[in-house]
Amino acid sequence: MSETARASMLRERSSHGHARVTYVELFFDLVFVFAVTQVSHTLLKDFSPLGVLHITLLFLAVWWAWIYTSWVTNWLDPEQTPVRILLFLLMLAGLVLSTSLPGAFGARGLVFGLAFAAIQIGRSAFTLWLIPASEPGLRMNFVRILIWLCCSGVLWIAGGLADPNTRLVLWALALVIEYCGPAMRFRLPGLGATSIDDWNVEGAHLAERCALFIIIALGESVLVTGATFAELSWTAETITAFVASFVGSIAMWWIYFHKGAEAGSERISGADDPGRIARLAYTYFHMPIVAGIIVSAVADELVLAHPSGHTELKTVLSVIGGPLLFLAGTLVFKWTIRGLWQLSHLVGIAALLVLAVAGKELSPLWLSSLATVILVVVASWEAASLRSKPEPAGSL
């Protein structure tokens, strides 16, 4: 492939707008609708401490595979045929990854490890091949990334071959390598670290990609709740639980999208160092937001199945843990883009912690309803506060 052809694979940057999210990127995201569903269902089936640890590790891997691909399609143009073929191949590997999630710590461990390593290493190697020599900083960035991911890939595959306990240790080490990479700017002996200037992302595009992933997670939550409700007897309790679940999803949408998503897009678009903001606000700080939505979906299923009677510990942990993770994630995300700690979110987190203390004394329905009320109060409080006062100087 000629240098001119390689250069044409890069997105064209415009100073008067931002690169739109393409249809093939949205098509790629459909795989992760299934992945998110698999994560929530796997957690629902095994809410033991070890099960939670397993699904946390698997969720972190799923998120990492998706966010790395979003970074790559921020640089490469998905309208070009080679890039589209890359995304289709990643979709195939992503489906294999998703289908192996429930058995990742059982018989399908090697399948999961091979699929994840193939996604991470294959995507990075293909991207390196497509980047022209006229972009030496970006090429060297992907050389470093590829070396880091090859190191973690060995652990993913070795873990798939090992017994479940050893697998957990090896995969945890692999995740440490994967997650430390961007934080350390993929520093290597002799090659140094990647400059933040070489992470010159098209900020609004990456912000939109992450916002769409939030929509995926919220949509999965609504679908699961609707499917569960459809199979139940429609008593007053199940109807109330269904409404509380739906209102909770709306409150989460409002908290994230009413001001935060747009402000994040504007902030990163106008920043001198969009790569730094993308690394913090979108690569790392969106994880607890998505995790909170997934855990809330699990909570909705548990409450719909048993709205009255004794509240089990797993119900308390999911009903409180979901909104808690979500608010903590949006809190640090909005701090990154606004430079201030949102008081409504801090109070909401404190209220959820107080509710957790009394959780086992309440019925599942009451616990879920009160958690939803807290989310609605946070959403309303933030909306009112942002209307009543201007943003701080230098923020959006």
C-alpha cells in the first residue's frame, strides 16, 4: 500500500465541525449491546463475592476492547474499505468474546482469552500498518501500544489455559498492564513515552462515541426490565417496581445527558490537550458510569422478581451499588470537564450510603423506590442549579 493510500485512511480533521459517528461504527456497537446483556445476566446468575470479582474483571475487559476501538476509529476513517473490514473482523471477535462471557472462568476460558488478545493485538497491528510514515509520532505511539498489548496478550492466553484460580490471577495481571498503559503513556525502555501531543484526538467524536455507549447500556437496562415485566403477573407491586425502574433509567439519562454530555463535548473540542481529557474523562471515568447502569439493571430484575418480603444482601448491594457507581462516575467525569465537584451528586452519594444502612430493614420495592427518588432529586437539583447560575470561568 502506497503512502498516499495509507494517508487516505486517516480521518480528515475540520476546524469548523467534528467528525460524525459513522453507520459502521454504530453497527459495530451492536455487538456490545449483546456483551452488556451477557455481563448483567452473568452477574445475576452468580452474585457471590467470587462471582462479582469475576464479572468485574470481564466487564473491564469488555469496556477496554470497546474504548480502544473508539480511539482507533477516531484516527482512522471508517468510510474507507480496509477500516470497515477491520471493524467487521472486530465484530466477529467481539461476538466470540461475548458468547464466551458466561463460561469465561469455566470451559470457555481459552476462547475468551484468545478472542480478547486477538482484538487488542490485531487491531493495533492493523492500525500501525495503515498509519503513513508522514505521521511518525502516531506510528511510534502504536508501536508502543502493540508491545504493551503483546505482553498482556500472553497473560490472557496463558490464563485461558490455566485452572480457574490461576486464570483469575493471570487475567488480573493482564488487566493491570492494559489499564496502566495509557496512564503511563505506554512508556518503554529505550523508546520512552508517547507525548500527549501525539494523542491529538477529534474530541467531539470521542465524546459522542462514549455517549452512545451510555445509551447502549441504558437501552439494555430498559429492554431487560421490559422483558422481565412481560413475564410476570401484573400486580400492584410489580407494576410499581416496573415504574420505579423505568423512572430510575430516565433519571440516569437526565443526569448524564441534560448538561454533562454536551458540556464534555464542547470542553474537549476546545481544549489544547484533548488527548489528556479523553484519557481521563472518557477512557477511565466512564467505566463506573456504565458499570452503574449494568448493576442497576441487575437490581431491577431482582426487585421485579421479589418486590416484597425479606431483602437479601445481593439486592441491597445491587439496588444501592448501581446508582452509587453511576453517581460517582458522573461526579468525576463532570469534575474533569467543569473543574468543580457537583454538590447534588455528593449529596446523592451520601443519601445512598445512608439508605444502604437501612436497606435490609426495607422491602425490595421500598428500597428500589427510595433509590429512584434519590436519583430524581439529584437530576432535578443539578438541572435547577445549572439554570440559576453561570458556569465557572473557563469551564463549560
